Amino acid sequence: MSWSSKLFNRFNILGEKDDFNLVHDNIQQDIYFRGTNLWVLIFAILIASVGLNVNSTAVIIGAMLISPLMGPIVGMGYALATYDFKLLKSALRNYVFAMLAGLAASALYFSLTPISQAQSELLSRTSPNIYDVMIALFGGFAGIIVIASKRKGNVVPGVAIATALMPPLCTAGYGLALGHWDFFFGALYLYAINSVFIGVATLVTTRFYRFPVASYLTEKSKRKANYFVSIIVICTALPSLFFGYRLVVNEKFKSKANEYIANETIIPNEFLLQKEVNAVEKTIKLTFGGKGISQKTKDLLIEARKKYDLEEAEITIGQGFSIIDTEKEGTESDKLRGELTNTNQRFQSLLLDYDSLVVSQNLGTQLYKELKVWEPAVNRCYANFARSIGEDSTAKVALIFIAEAQQNMESEEPNLVDPNKIKGWLASKYPNTQIFVEVTYK
């Protein structure tokens, strides 16, 4: 046997094809929602809704593992491939029943639960694109190959997790319950993508296996049936191409914007407090702290965007706080910050004059209010002045600052507080003072 024949045999799946009658019976049995299958469907809907509500990935995965939603979808693809229109009608009826049951049960749950805020697990099911099409198609191929094979394995639960039929259906129920129609239509479109392309994969694989057809059709009737399937596939896939293109464009914008921020925002006597990049609206918002940025520096910073192909980006440069003279016109909040800064500086001078340090009860409160503007993850802070004495017996003033923050470990980008930013901020407020900063997390 030649090496090419050996290689072909390695990929050959026809030899492992199961008996047609067994495959047919298994597929037919899984399309109906009655008895056990119906109760499993109900519990899977409730589990998925709770998981989405409390943002628990593990609970959502559990719901996908027990979900029987793939049954009627595989049944429709198989029925179209074998021209079994009686089975197709049964599979379609059960598919519609399952979809309506999922929408009704999840909408009822989300209308009663006291937690109405959309979490990340919900949001991730509202913006489908071409990559979801590929996941559904490849997952569908894996599922039907195992169903039609003699070697039954644990692939089908994995396919259920990868294609994620239950979460988008329950997300659509959330949108229906709260009137968030962008959530409803986005999640329902993802559910449609998964359904159509699992069915397409089943249809293609079934025809590849050459399972017997259930009814004889003329070539003209076959062409009509195939034309109908093609129209559904094209209409389902086209919007995902647009959304996929938009996703790629947005990711490129984010990458260029982050490169621009990393290279161009290093300004003497200034440091970047906060950055906000909105790829959809093509905006970049930068907030600095320090002595204040001149208009010329702002213009140069905005002009630098051209080096990164960001001409279309709208860049806003703001001042979080400034240690410049507060007699200039400004908003009440800016004047308040200036007054607080001057008060702290006068307080520090008094400490130096009398060579003693007194803990101010308001110090921590004042610093916390300013810090909370650009570090919302900070929940509490501790601040106090201390006196350090070296071998030469000279005294120096030191500021000890401890920030306590909340870290969201489930988020893709945990809210980490940068101690260097805080140290730079305090150093600009209290020159000639040793700064010691520590950040702790709850």
C-alpha cells in the first residue's frame, strides 16, 4: 500500500459509518420534546437563565451540556438530506416549540429576578459575526459525524458547548422581558446562525454518507429544495460577514489607538490618569494629571495621530487635576480641586515649620475624592504624614498612602490599580516629600 493510500485511509470515515436504521432511529428519537426530553429542556432553560443573570460561566456551561436543543436541528438537516418531509415537519414543529418555550421561560425569569443589569455573559451573546458561523458549521460537522459513527464518544456535549444554543435563546428572553430590543434581535440572530449551520453541516455529511432517501423526487423538485436551503444559508450568513468585518476594523482601531497612547502620551510634568478608547464611535479620550497641558502640546498630540493611521479618530484631551494657579477661570469642581491642593500644600509647610507632624482627619477624605475620579475601583484609602530621620539626624517628611481596591477577576480586563500612577499624582501634589504607596485588593 502506497503512502498516499495510507494517508487517505487515515482520514476515511466511511468505514466507520453506523447502520442506517440505528442512526435514523437515534435522530428521530431526539427531535421530540416529551417526557424526559421536555423536562430536561425546562431545567436547562432555567439553569442558563440563572447563569446569565449572575454571570456564572460554569453554570452556563452546565446548561449547555444538558440542553437537548440540538436534537430537532440535526433532525431538520438529516430530513432535508434524505428528503424525509414527514420527519422534517416533526423536527420543525419541535424546534419552534423549544424556541418559544425558551423565550417564554427566560423572559418570565428575567421579569421576576431583582438583578436586571446585563453582565458580560449576556453581552457576549448579542453581537454575532462570521466567526460564529464557522463555529456552528465546524461544530455541526463534528456532531453529525459522531452520531453517524459506530464509535460513539463524548463529542456531542462538546459541540453543544461550542455552538451554545441555549445561552443566546435565554439572552433573547432577557431582551424581551426588559424591552432591550438590540439584545433580543442580536441574540436571536446568533441562535439562528447556530441552528442553520448545524443543520447545514448535518445535511452535507448525511449526503456524503449516502444514506437512503425516504421519498423519490424528480430532479426539478430536488433543485427547488436545494435552492430553498441555499437561500436560507445565504440570508443567514450575509449579515454575519458585515458584523465580522466591523469586528476586525474595531480591533485594528483599538490596536492602533493603544500604540498611539503608549508612544505619544509621555509628556514632561504630566502623566496619563485615564484612557478611554471607543472603537465603534472612533473616539479616544485622554485624561492627564500634573501641571497642566498647554494648547500647543494638545495640538501636537492630536497631530501625532496621523502617524498611526488614526486620522478619523476624534481625540479629547482633558485635565484630571492641576497644580497650577487656581485663580484662572474654570468650573467649580476645578476650583475646588485647586483649593484642596493649596490647602494641603499650606498644611505641609506648617508641618515643616514646626518640625512636627499631625494626622489630619480630612486628609484621607480629600485624597479619596480626587482619586475616585480616575480610579473608580478604589473603595477606601488611608493617608498620613510621617517623619523620617536618617543617620545625619535630618528630618524629612514622608507621605504614606494605602489604597484598597476591588478586583473583578471574572472580567477579561481586571480593574488593576497602578501604584505608580498614584505615586506620581501624590508627588506632584506634595513636592520634596517622600511618597510610599501600597495597593491592596479585597
